[in-house]
Amino acid sequence: MSKKIELSLIVSCLGLGLVLTLLLVETRRGPSDTAVSRPDIGGAFSLIDHDGVRVSDADYAGRPLLIYFGFTYCPDVCPLSLDIMGAALQHLKKTAPKKEARLQPLFISVDPARDTPAQMKDYVSYFHPRLIGLTGTPEQIDAVKRAFRIYAAKTPGTDENGNYNVDHSSFFYLMDGRNRYIAHFSHTMAAPDIAAGIAAKLP
Ligand code: NI
């Protein structure tokens, strides 16, 4: 084999390798495969909104969602987190107003026994004018908690007013217009950083 043929074989092998690699990368990026790399968080839900109306994920189809799970009797983490959520949305309204307008913030109860629609409606009004509170039957809440992999458990005992506490996960879940997970943010992040994260992740 001459040096010239040997060299051209090596070059074509390299070329073929490159083409195959690019094809593989393209295939992996293909729309049919995107679900593979997506964490299994989120899914269909059926709940009751803060006006007492039955709603499902289909009612928000086409709109990205920012979802926080908690309960209105929460003494600390929920009010702090929802304050940050409201501030992040205000920040997003200034920096990316179109994205902010499309985004629907939701607060889903992990304590349906006490969080009635009226209780939710009053509570969410303190944090953001567009925040919608969702509650439901214990079965509906269990199902949505499972879908979003939310940990929530009543702690034993009650305080002097007879109120129990509920330990729960504390994340803001950013979902796309088809209720599929995009990203999550911690309540320990600063509001402008959450807003920047949302702006970067939303198309
Ligand atoms: Ni809480």
C-alpha cells in the first residue's frame, strides 16, 4: 500500500468517524429522544383552584408553569419562599416581560384538610396578584405530590393553638407549556438569580 493511499484511507476514516459522531449527536438531540434526558418530574393533575373550580394541567396547556408546593398554615418556609417567588416574578417582569406574562405561578397545597379554596385565595393574594392557589381532595393531592416527587409529612404533635406542622420539600419547579420539567430553583436563591434562571430556560 502506497503512502498516499494509506494517508487518504486514514483521512476518510477520520472523516467517516466525524460524520458518525455528528449524526449520533444530532440523533441524541432529536425531538423523539429529549424525554430520555428529562428528569421524571411532573405530570397530569386534577385539582380545585382557589375559586372552587375543578382544574387540570390541560387548563394551563401552552403556558409555562412555576409551581411551589406548601401549605397556608406554614409558619416560616412557605411565606418566605412565596415572597421570593413574588419578587422573582416582579424582577422577571422588568427583565423579560413577555416571558413573565406567559408564565403562570401556582401554589399547590400539601395540606388539603385545612387549605380550603377560600383559605388558599386569601393566602396567595399576599404574594403575587397572578398566583393561583390549588387544593383538592386528599387523593388528588397525593397524586400530584407523587407526580412531582414532593415529600410532605405531618409532624407529630400540635402547638398551643392545636395546629400541626407539615415538613415538605421546598423548590420552585419550572415546567414547559406541556407540563414537562425544565428546571427547579431553591428558595435559598436570591430573587434576581431565580428570575435570570427562568429567563435563560424559557424559549
Ligand atoms: Ni412550608
